[in-house]
Amino acid sequence: MSNYKNFKTVVYIPAGIAVRMTPEKLESDYNFISRYLKIDKVYLETFRDVTVSPEQYLMIKRWLEGKGIEVAGGITTVNRVGQPDDRDRLFGTMCYTDPGMRTLVKEIAEYTAGLADEIILDDFFFTNCTCPSCIAAKGDKTWPEFRKELMLDVSENLIIGPARKVNPNVRLTIKYPNWQESFYRTGYVPGEQRKLFDMIYTGTETRHPRYTDQRLPEYLSYALMRWVENVWPEHNGGGWIDTFSCWSTDRYLEQILLTALARPREIMFFMWDLLVDNRFTCPAGYILEQADEILSAAGKPAGIPVYIPIDSHGEDHLAMRLGMQGIPVEMTPDFPDGSGLVILTEASLCDKDVMDKLREFVKDGGTAAVSSGFVRNCDKDAWDELSDVEVTGSKISVTRYQITDSESGFIEGQAPCLFPEINHANNASWSLLNGGDGDYHCPLFIKSPYGKGRIYTLAVPDDPQDIARIPQDAFRQIKKVLNTGGIYTEGKNVSLFQFDDGTIVIYKYVKEDNHAACVTVHSMREASCLRDKKTGKEYAFTKKDEVFDLKMQADYSTEVLIEPGIPVVFEVVY
């Protein structure tokens, strides 16, 4: 039994903390943490640069179990202590062609399996080593090819095999970091490792996108959780957040909330000592209660499939930036079946068969939205079969947006945004949104019919953050296509989270526009009202007929006031 209805709350104790821990310190720390967080489980690490002695490990384990807390093991494969080594191994990750380090990893796995029936590998289980030994072992292979083979060998022969020889019942989990676009370059191969490990785990640490080197969109805490879940359904153990480079309490809490909305089995807090005497810990307990309440009233997360194959990169984080602006996405490593809606980005092209899949999908009645990066880099002959749209290679500075179905749909005087220029055959395809400056413009969102379906091409700004600067009236033309169930919202830096039971969560991020805002909720089919599932308050929909895609359509809309940092749960009443 967990303390929350929908997830377990777990905390990680690194080896460097564990080696110094005393019963008195445990008591003091626990008294503070448990005042705010209901701890279900602790992952107690045996190794991270230093090794925790069996006596120390068992002392901590027994103390925690005495509090009713489940205890599992942890390993971080870094070794920066006592290594007279001139190899530039970033973060102290292991060199897995070094016999001494290979022996060390094997011994750590065996040792930990003797203490714990469950072990998680923190997300330093990769290789970036380019020492002479690794260069020689690589031979004529590419670095991704070599590192894939190397880390599969390490997984099977230095971690899993030795651990299970010591403890046949041990369950092993590999945690994947928050940099999915680089997995295949460093030996993370979830498509193969899911066949070896018992569970996988997700790094959902987004920290501060503006002031950290990774520039991760806040939405990653949700979207990456969903992608990893789809990599191996029912085997994603949880999401992992930390306090580093958050600085503001709201930024820290957003990591927790968005991780929770993805329906994790566990929410991992890294790390024990950073929860002690920390101003983040008290509100963390509050947001967990709030998230648990939301999930109790909601079904399974749902969204538009975005095809991000395993071992892929390109237009990194584009789907997440769309999610930040209200397009609910469900990142998936598999091209969807059926004839629904799919989004393809440049990363989708890492599947060599994607053009064939796209053609059959659309021909049979599916709707696909592809990015300008996809069009620019795909096979031109295969694309010409599907669409006359061309990404020219030139750029256009957009200060004016034109909604093509509206005689007065001009939004002028906007700050310049640089978009790729798109050409098309007039009247063979149809632009739904144009952008330009002066006497020139080009399509930003354009439809191409094919077979029983259609393909929409979306121009992506050169600077990905400019997606947030597209005016809401203009963005609405995109959302009329990119939605699920005919529900979409208007609001800058506002995400829409949807669930398969019809529940929706609207969330406004705590960013520079830190004030309450009216968010318009639209339904493309007849609806009565929007109901707040917590308070019962109802917001009546108003009907309006409007032209979209050359056809008259009914739109039902209402407005709700949303405050930054406060998720609100609704349902549409039809």
C-alpha cells in the first residue's frame, strides 16, 4: 500500500550521503522530510565514486524499514575517486574497454545484488569515452554502433548476469536521462535494453529552461514520461525530479505536477539531503496531494501521437514546445496504426521506412501534420508523390499573420519571427495560415489532400521559442486540426492535458507573463458547458458559425480564468 492513491513517493539516498549517515542524522532528516512528504520507498545507493559498506547499508536499511518504508538498492556507474587517469571522461563515467573498470562494475553489481532484491541504475550508465583503447576497439564502426554494442555487453555481462548469479530474484531497473535525442550516441538503447532489464525509469528533471545548458521545455516532464511508457508499456517505473537549477519554488513544483499528470508508478525525489531544511519540501507535499486528487478524477493520458522513433534526433523538443502552447501530444516510438492523426518531425525520418508508412497512412484516410524540418530533409521523390509543398531554403521575416478563411483575418505589427519559406502549387494545396511582411507572404500551415486523407505542413520558426510568440488567433487555425476529440484552447504558455475519459486539465506556466489569464476553450462539436470537476461550476458554451478550410463550421466556446501554477480540472458536457 502506498500513501497516495495513484503513485508511490520515493526518495534517493546517494552513496556519498549514505557513507556519512548516522542513526541520529536519519532521525533528524526524517522528522523534517516526513512532516511534508509521505515517503513510501527509498532507493539506497551502494556506489557512486565511493562504496557504502555492508554494515552501513544495512544500518540505514533497517532504520528505514522500521519506519514502514520499503528499501531498494541503487548504483551510479561513475568513478572519479582515486583514478590517476588522463582520459577526459565527462562526469566520471566509466571506460568500458578498461579491464579494471569493467571488473569494478561487475563487482558493484554483485555486491549490491547481495544486499537488495531491487536495484536501479542512475542515468550515468552510458559511455562517452574516446580514449585510445575505445578508439581501437571501435575500429571501423561509427561511435553510435560501437557504443550500442558495448553497452549491451555491459548491461548483460557486467550488470544483469553477475547480479542474478548472486541473487536470482533481483529486479533491475535502468533509468533513462532527460536527453532522449542523444541516447543512441552514448549507448542508451531502450529498444534493446527493454529485453534485458526488468523495468525502465524516466528522468523528468527540467530545471530552468532559460538558465541551464540543456534548454529543456517544462513540458518534457510530462512528454518524456509518456514516450518512455510507450517504449515499454506497463514497465516505466516512474519519473525522477531534482532541485538543481530550479531556484523558484514554482519551477520545482511544475516538475512534480507534470511528471504526475503522466501517471507514473513512482515519483522519485533526488535526493534525501536536498529535501532537508529546503523551502521546496513543504509545497512539494501540497502539489503531490493536488496531483493525487486530479488523477483520481481522470483516466489515462491521451494526446496526438508524435512519432519519435527510438534512436532518433532532429528538431529536438519540437513536440514539447507545441505541448507548451496547448497542443496535447503523446510522443511514441511506434508509427500509429489506423487512420487517425499523427505528427511527424525531423526525428521521424530516422525511420528509413517512414515515407512508405506515411503514404499508406494518409492514402487510407489518416491525417498527418509534418514539420518544415521533415519536408526539408525527407526523400524528395517520395514527398513529391504526396504533396507539392516545398521548403525552399530561404527565410521570411514574419510580422503579419493572415487567417486565409477570414476576410478581416490580418494580425499585424507583431515582433519579427523568422520562418522557413514555403512554396506550393496554388490551388493544388491550400494554405490555412500565412505569414509575411510588407508585400510578401508565404504559407505557415498548409493542407495537401492525398488519397482518402490529408497532409498538413507546419512551418517551424528558426528559433523554437518563437512558437510561443505566434498570436493566439493565428495559432487557433493550427489547433483546429491538431486537437483530440475536437477540444482545444487559446492561451499563451498554457498546456492542455487530456485523458481518455474526457477529463481535461488546463495549466498556465509560471513564466515571465506571471499573471492570471482568460483561456478560451473550444469544442468543434455541439457542447453544453465546461464543468469544473472540483467545484462543479459550469461555464456555458456559446455557438458561432465560422469558415474554416473553405467550409462553414460551428464553433462552441467559453472562457475560464486560469492562474499561473494552478492546474484546473474540467470536463466538457455535451
